[in-house]
Amino acid sequence: MAANNYYDPADLRKFGKITEWSEELGTKFFDYYGKVFEDGALTAREKSLIALAVSHTEQCPYCIDAYTKDTLQRGVTKEQMMEAIHVGAAIKSGATLVHGTMMMNKVNKLDG
Amino acid sequence: MLKTKTQSLHKRQSELAASNRQLEILSDGMFKSGELPTFAKKIKETGQFPLRPKTLEILQINVGYMCNQVCDHCHVDAGPDRTEIMTKETMMRCLDVIKNTKAHTLDLTGGAPEMNPNFRWFVDEASKAGIKDFIVRSNLTIIRANKKYHDLPQFFKEHNVHIVSSMPHWTRGKTDKQRGDGVFDKSIKALQDLNAIGYGMPGSNLRLDLVYNPTGAFLPADQSGLERDFKKGLMDDFGIEFHNLFAITNLPISRFLDYLIASENYEDYMYSLVEAYNPAAVKSVMCTNTISISWDGWLYDCDFNQMLGLKIASKVKHISEYNEDIINDRDIVISQHCYGCTAGAGSSCQGSVTE
């Protein structure tokens, strides 16, 4: 860990080293991870944009770093990248607001 | 002339205009400290040192560094202010080589090769040699730059020239960011002109390929995925057809090196290149099947080595004493910029070098 920060951008380069402390699980994880992002029913480009949006909803700095670069590499424009993040943001806020129905149900039951 | 973004490094008298300064930077820092392996050390690990040529397939001739554009990433540091132009005398020496070479591909590049005053004469003469694949690397905008160039598509067609053109993106914003204001619109018009006479059309023998190289400090993704997106983007918006897309990695030299250092991306970029090292790409890297000839007749392993002033390691170094058998018996000159051609699926002037 860096002296004064929990997060260090250079640590992203060390991600592959997690395998050194648990080879079987690490290898299985990276095999799976690599397979997930291959062209399939969705293109690798579409998967990269989903990953970018999820990186933001997860608020993972490493993931944001990695998938900003990955989407750029795949020719994604900044407008498309921002729209993808808005999709994530909309789901996050929607997920908060839709719980308002629970509150409304409770209010109606207790004080209706 | 297009509105240019900047002047060349040479015109600005930047320290990076000097190839030996670039080579110093490429051997310093994390490569000097051992944090990252030098390219020589890396290919030794995979038993591929020294790098040796295979059969010569491509003669690449740089007919001059003058260009109507000043693109951010240009490894040639080309621009309107560059005056290095191949003379007719050197072209005649090149023609002697073209007539006798075993290479099946002739690849003319620049700058904008069309700006050489003897370009059409040279193409006319070279095409008589009957070489199988005759490529001209045209930047597209030159076709629309001046009336005297408007008939270039027809000229190319008459000589059965295979056109390879840079196009950094299928959208205006990303293209103009790298290549200058107005480049996208002019390139689209030029591509439509080329399509109109048969270039790039499905089934056409008039080959039109595009070159993609990233607009910033990142590597290109899978070539086939990018080609699919380019084809869709250019067809949906402009009705444009082309044959193949070549995805080329920006090598950390010249103006791209200048950009990497100024934007504080140099270290991360070199890490990315080294991490993406692919020994399979080393086997097919373009210096193993190409000879690059400069505007003044010197011989190099590739166009990048030409820009770094790294002449071939052979007793024959100039076209005036050209001998293919002697030249092919040499070790290829390498430095850390070579990681650019071995990253991921590999990179060459013909795009990726592995499946």
C-alpha cells in the first residue's frame, strides 16, 4: 500500500499478481474474466461500455481507469461513454426512488 | 493548404526533433533502472534475439517528409515546413531496385507522397515493373487540397494503385482532434470520390484500405471489431465503402513521444506496451520482411528506424550500392520503440500481424 493513499494507480498493474497468492482461484478468475469480455451475443465493445457504467455505479477507481481506457481503445466516443454512465446513474437513482413505494406502503398502513 | 494544428518539431527546433535525443529517452528511466526490460532483453527471454530478416516482401519508399497536414501523432514529424524531398535521381536508383527486387509489394509513403513534384512520373515508371501490389499511402485530404490533385483518384485507377489511407475515426470530432480542423470533411469527400470510380467497392480490384491509429495515449483494440464499427459508421452516415481496416499502434517516437511526455502519459504508455508484449507478433513483425528507403536513399529496417536515424546493420547502407542478398543477411536494429510493433496482436503498416 502506498504511504498516504488507500488507492494507488500503479496498483492496477499488479492486479494479475493476485494469482501468486492463490494460483488456482486466481487463474480460474482471470480465465473467466477474459472469457466474459470476448465477442459473444454481445460485442466486446458493448461489454466494455456496460463495464464502464458498472465501474461507476460500483465507484471502483481501478475499474474506471481500466474501462475508460478500454472503451477508448475500442473507438467509443466520449458522448457514448457519458451516456453509458448516465444509464448507471439512472438505475442507481431509480433504485433509490423505487424504494419510495415501500415508504408509501408503510405510511398508508400506519397512517392511511 | 489545410489549417494546420502546429508546426513540425523540426520547425519548432524542439529537442525531440533530434533522433539521438529520442533514443536517449527510450533507453532512460524505467528501462535504465531495470523496472522494465529493454526490448533486447525481452526478445532474448523468448529466444528471438537477434531479430533477423526473413524473405523480403515489401519495399517501402519514403519520397519525402512534406505534407499538407501536421497530425498530432505523426512519427515522421511531417508537415508543410519539411523540405526533405526525394530527387528524380534517387527515384531513378529506386526504379533500378524495383525492376530487380524479389519483393512483391511496393509501398510509397511520405509525408504526402503526392507532394513530391516527380510523384506521377515515378508512379508511372514504377508501375511498368509489374510489381504485384503497388501501394500509395495517401492521406485523403491531399486529393481535395488543391485543384491540381483533384484527378488523383483517376490517376491511381489508371495505374492500378492500391490506396491505403489514414482515418483515425468514423466521427468528425475524434478525427479532427488528431489530424486538424476540416480533415474529416475533406477525407469523407475524398473517400466518396474514390468510391465513385470503384475504389473500395465490394468485389472491386481497386483496393482501398484504411488505417486506424488511436487518437491518444492508448493502444488499439482488436482490428476486426474496429473494422466492423468503422464500416458501419462510414456506411450509415456517408454511404462509404472500403475494404480492410489496418489497426496500427502509435510508436513512442517523434511527435507522439512529444505528446506522451507533455501529457505525462509516457511511463504508463510504455508499461502498456511492455505488458502487451506478444512473442507471436515478433515472428511476423514488419522489419522481418521489409526494407525502408528514405528520401535521400538510405536503407532502414522500417520507417520508424528511418525516423530515428537507425540505418540497417549491413555493409550496404545506401541504395547506390543496393544488393538484396547482402542486405538480407543482417541483424535488425532494435530499441524500446519496437515494443509498439509487438503489443497485442502486433502492429505493422499492414495492420495486425497475428490472428
